Amino acid sequence: MVPDVSTGSDTRGLIVYLFGPGRRDEHTDPHIVAAWDMAGAPDPGRDPEATYTQLARRLDHHVDLRTRELGGHKPPQHVWHCPVRTAPGDRYLTDTEWAEVARRIVAATGIAPEGDEKACRWIAVRHADDHIHIMATTVRADGRRPRTHRDGQRAQQECRKIEAEFGLRRLKSGDLTAPPTPTGAERAKAQRQGQQVTARQWLREQAYAVAAAVRTVEDYFTVLQSLGIQVKTRIGPETGDVIGYSLAAPGDTAQDEPVWYGGSKLAPDLSINRLRERLPTQNVADRPQHVADPDEAWRHTTSALHTAHTILNSGDEAAAQGHLAAFGDALYNVASATSGPHRAELHAAARAFDRARRSTVRADHQAATALREAAKELAYASHEPGGLAIALVFAALHLARAAAKWHEQRGHQQQVAAAEEAFRHLQAGYQRAAKPVLADLARRAPRATTIRRYEDDLRAAIPDHADRILTDPSWIALTTTLARAETAGHNPRRFLAEVVAHRELDTAEHPAEVLNWRITTQPNKRARAARRRPIGATSSQPSASTPSATAVRTTQPEERGRHGSRPETGHARPRS
């Protein structure tokens, strides 16, 4: 059951909407199911003699009195509105049940506490099987305003109790860290325009993707503008610094004016202050240059994901929350740097994890600098290195599962659901990408004598896991990877022991598969020895300083992702 509290100032306008046909003729049989006084509330839906104006005047009775006392000035935002909707698949409630729901919510939110004879006037209108609209005028009979502080959260808490008592689907409680949901008007507008996501949702995703790729707040605004997004900043009068900003999507207008969304209204961690925590100002000379080996970006990020997994089990909540925020950025960069049929699943995972990247735990972003910087290297990666890229996705799906467990231990229900959804997308993407690669490795297996030698090495290096590994379907594929590692200068027996010593193998469902990707991420020993020179020493490598409009992969506005279900091409991805 989902409540959605908002306020306004037009009593009659809201009544006309509630008893009218709806924006798309979706309202059927609108009528009052509960009110402050059923006998005193005219019902335009059931009483032919009742009018919208009569009902508005009855609701506004105390507002009018207060207005006269104030010399003709109505209290601001005096109309309180709360739609309440059951979850998809729930049974339909009767009018009597909806009336009880309405009475409990107005009591819980402070609109009309039980037994308070001077409470605000309110009505509950039902015009569909699965929801009602509660409307109130927020001036009490004694002229005071009701105490509605944190009314949205209190409405949610009451709905959780109602779900349990009514046998409805138990939804997950929020913690006030979720981004604002699109309004009904925004959804209707997107539908009229043939778009599957609203402008607010599209802007949020673009903002996250750009923030993941850039290294400074200045670059953040530059890249957003290069994507055709309008940026409006608010400057502090004393410092001259940016103290806030708003974004407008291309072509999204009202009365021929852009529709602006503040950064914090897109998501709490997209406010200018939260961005500055993740994107400190850096001098160009201090910024990382391109690595000499383009595969290193993928290795660095995979290694940082493994470190993040360890941090989640360390007990340092601030550091763990910082790594979850950085992981959210990393998912966007992994998706943008990936090609192939699994790319859509990676984009879906990044979008899903947005809700799991924040909680009431304050993040220590500095603790996660290594992961964030490693992931930014992917935004400049010149190619996707096959097995290394799959190994990174494999590490990401395990971190998503660990994130779900971390949130579950702390009662973060919405974040658990988001992390689990991201895990499912990552798992689907991994399976789609890994299956042909593992099959190809199995086809390229070394001779039987070499496989037997590797089996002896395995039993000597990790005897506790040998039987599980040898019966794993990916064992033959692992022998090919071991052969490549041996060719690259590694001793198979010592190499196996080292790889297992870095991280435990007990919880692995497919240990041979895990070892395969761990070994894949290790650098080529001989190639590294031959390449002993400083990073960025080659003058032909361009600097990864400031992304420009020409360095961003994008499309024309009419082809942007918000016109489809997978906004993939609008992500910022500066190229080398």
C-alpha cells in the first residue's frame, strides 16, 4: 500500500479533478467513502443536488474563517492531498475497508487525530478499484494549523500496519533517502509524448552516468551541457561559488519554458554538496593519466571491487556506505564501456542499484577513492578486453549480492530489494557473456597429459577444494586458462596457491569458474616485466583531463534514451 503526500492551494480545482473523468477517462464511479462528517459532506459523485462548489465551501469553512481573521490572506499550501494505492496483485478493498484506511491515515498524519473535535475537515474519494484520494484543508476549527511534520513517513508506517491487518502485500518501508518519484502529471506527459520514462527519471540517470565518468564538478556541468541538457547554476553572493543547480531535459517544456529539476530533487546524492564530496576539485597535473596497458583499467576496477567486498564485512559502516556509492558509479562506467548483447542488462543493473547506493548511514567517500578512480579509468578505456571484462562483471555480481546482505543486516528494506534486482540483472548479463567464452575455453583445452599435470598441481596447491573444483563443469575451461598463465611465466602450482590465498573459496558455488576469472585478472608476468616504464610516459597518449563535447558518446536529442526503455546511448563516456 503506497501513500503519496503533497500539498497545494486550489481546493475546488482538486475536487473537480477527483470527481471528474480523469486525464484519460480512467475515473469510474467517483464517490466519497469517508469524510470528517459524512452527513455534512456533499457528494457530487452520488448526490445529484451536490456541486463541486458546495463541497469546496464545506471543506474550506475554517480556511475562510481564518482568511477573514488574517485580512484576506489565505494560509499558504492549505490543501493536503494523499492518494493511497494498493500494490499490484492485491485484492480489491471494499468501500468500508477504504473508509477505515482513510480514517487511520488522517489520524496518523495529524490531519484528524482520533477524538479531536477541532480537527481539519477532510474527505476520501474513490474513483478506481485500487486506490483512494484523501483530501483535507489544513486549518483546524480553532484556527491553528495541524501538526503534520513527517506526515509522509507516518502515512507509510500506518500503511505497513494496515497491510499486515488486511492481509495485503507487505511493501518495504522507506528511510527518506529515496529519490522523489515522478508525479502523475509527469507520467501522463511522458505517455502522451510516447516516452517510457519521465523527464525527471531520464535526467537522474544521465546525471548519475556523467558524475560517474568525470573527475570534477566543473567537468560534470560541461559534459551535461554537451549532451544537450540545459544547466542552470545558483551562485553564492559572498563566495561566488556554485551553491545549487538545476537541469532541464531537451524538448521538455511547459508554456514554452524549460522544466527545471534541482539536483537534490533528482536524487539526494545529486545535490551540489553531495557531488562535491565525491568530485573534489583537482588540478590537471594531479589527475590520473591513461595507463600504458589499456587492460589495466579493467584489472584495477576488478581488484577494487574485491576490496569493496572485504570492506562490507569489516564493520566500518561509513567506509562500507562509501564503497556502495562508488560501486553505483562503477556500474554505470562498466555498462558504458561494455559492448555486446549483455550491455542492456548492465545498464539495467546500474539503474536498479541507484536505490541501494545510499541509506541513512553517512558515507565516507574518501575511503572509496580507489574504487571510484579505478572505475573512472573505464570511461577512458579504448577497448573491451574479453575475458577481463567478464571477470569484472563476475566480481560486480558478487558485490551486489554482498550489498544486499549488508543492507538486510541493517534493516534497509528498499535497498535490499534494489541490490537484489541489480544482482539479477548482473547475473543475467554475466551468464549471457560468459557462456560462449567458457565454452570456447573448453574447446581449446590442452592435451590430456597437461590436464593431468594440472590436476596434480591443483591437489598439491589447494587440497581442501580439489574435489569440488575437479567436478565443476568449468574445470576444463580452467585448464586452458592455466595453460595461458603458464605461457605468461607463472608456475601453475604456486599460482593456484597464491590466487586462493588472496580470497576464500569456501562459499563459491562454482569454484573452478571463480578461479578461472581470478586467474584471468592477473597481469601477464612477462609482459609486465618488459614494460617497466612510468604511466603516461608516452607522449602520444592523450590526457584524461577535461571531457569535451567531442569526447562524449551521445546521440541527437530525438534519439535519446528517454524515448525508449533502455537509455543506453545518452551516457557520458569520454574517449581516449
